[in-house]
Amino acid sequence: MDMSDNRIPIRAKHTLRDLRVRAGLNQTTASERLKISKPTLQKWEKDSSDLRISEINRVTNIYNIPQDYIFFGSNHAFSKKIKK
């Protein structure tokens, strides 16, 4: 695999739900730490493609992971990409 363009392989990325589960957080606790409502977190976990940079920064800080290792998009798109 050529990594000269510094792109992270899709298999090394995590969805927001995956990050939350790996951190041992339920949706209520995660939404409180992210300073958003639980329904907003549920929406983000289904499709995170429209997050603002400030929201992305909160996610990277809460889950302590670089932005490049987070998949931002719909769960459906992630599933399609990972199966390739």
C-alpha cells in the first residue's frame, strides 16, 4: 500500500459510534461531554458528514484521537467503503 500521500486507510478509521463504545461511554454520557443533546449525538452517529470544525474538534478532544482516524460520513457510506 502506497502511503506517500499520507492518507489513512479506511480500515484504520473509526465511526463516532465505534469511538464512543471503545471509550466505554453510553450516549447520555458522551452527549454531555460533547455538550450536545442525546438526539444530536444519535444523529451524528448515523451521519457525521455535516459537522462543523468546532464540533469535529470537540469529538477529537473527547475521544483523544486525531481527526484523520475518524470517519466522517454516513454509516451506510462507511459500510460500503469497508467492504471494498
